[in-house]
Amino acid sequence: MKATLYTIASFAIATALWQLAVVIGDFGSALFPAPLDVAKAFAEITGDGTLADGVAASMFRFVIGYLLSVVAGIGLGLLIGNVNILFRLTNPVIQMIRPIAPVAWMPFIVLLIGIGDTPAIVIIFLAGFFPVLLTTARGVHTVDETYLKVASNYGISRLKTVFSIILPAVFPQIANSLHIALGTSWIFLVSGEMVGTQSGLGYMIIDARNNLRTDILLATMIVIGVIGFILDYLIGKFEKKVLSYYGIH
């Protein structure tokens, strides 16, 4: 209850400061719309279905790209982390590719795949993949060797050891990477939709900019922020469920 009150107060203060900046700055509604103007724009894009279509398109791409990045990142991370020579061979290349912004790959992706949903999904995948991969692989190296030796002495298979001992041990670290991957994937979803699609929240921002509708632009930005906030909250809930399942919390 107290956390909810703080959240409401936080947004109320931010809105008040926004309105104060509009009044003091005297920028004009076309350049810097007031909260009421943005609220009207929000009602407009909600009423004509533009927002619902944009959210649906973005969420479709995000869910596919993010889930693929998590599954691939954890799976390959466990493999690389468990095979030391594989980790040593791949780590330098991964470290070189990781800092490259996913949108930098967009020209190649569009040339190879074309425009549509797939380029945006690939961008989301790249944005989420590396944080999960590296965190998982490094986490495997922190597992106490004693547990692995005990498992080996009892004749537990390597595959069962991975899922029964290693994965629960490194999941708290993986959970942190899921938050990071979610944030970066959501950010680059918007970037990807600005280039290769004709729908989604990113496309709505470009369309609003081209039509000089800064009120719709700001309304869309707020929606993107709110959805990101909700997604992070849901990931936190999922993390607690898994930690509880493994008996960690």
C-alpha cells in the first residue's frame, strides 16, 4: 500500500513539474505540449484504435524476440560455462561483438531479410541475448566445485547436474540479467520499429514526428515507459516465483 502511494506521488510530482516547465518556458503547445494536451492526444489515439494496434504489434515482436533471447542466452550460457575450452574460444569474439549497438546491424538485417516484423525481432533478440549469455556463462564458473564433485560421485548425469544443481545456483545472477535484457530489448524494439516497420510504437513516434504532432509523440513515449515499467514488474514477480521454487527465498 505504501509503495503504491509513493508511486502515485512520484507521478503526480513529475506531472506538476512538467506543467510548471510549460508555464515558465512558454514554449507553445506545438513545441512542448502540456499534460492536458498530451492527455487529449492519448484519448485521440485510443479512440481511433491507433494505440491498440501499435501496442499489439510491438508486444508481438517483443515477446518473440525477448523469449528467444532468454532461451538461447541461458541455453548457450550453460553450455559455454560448462565447457571451459569452449568458453575460452568464444569469449573474445563475444566480448568484441557485445558492445556493438543492435541497430548497427539493421542495414545487414534489412538487406538479408527485408522489412517487416523479422528485422525488429532480430534487433530485440540481439539486445537481450548477450546480457543473458554472458551472465549465465560467468555464473556457471562461480558454482562451488564441491557440489559438482558430490554429484559426480553419486553418478548423477551431467545433464541432470546442470538442471538440478548448476541452474538453481546461478539463477539469482540470471534473474538480474533478465531485468537488464528486458530493458535493453524494449529500448531497441522502439529503435528497430523506427527503421524497418510500418506499425508499432516506434513507428508511431516517427509518424508523429513527421506530422509535427508532438502531443501524440509524447503520449506514445509515456505509453512506452508505462509498458516497460509493467514488464519489469512482471519479470520481478516471475523471478520471485522461480527463486521460491528452488527454495532460495
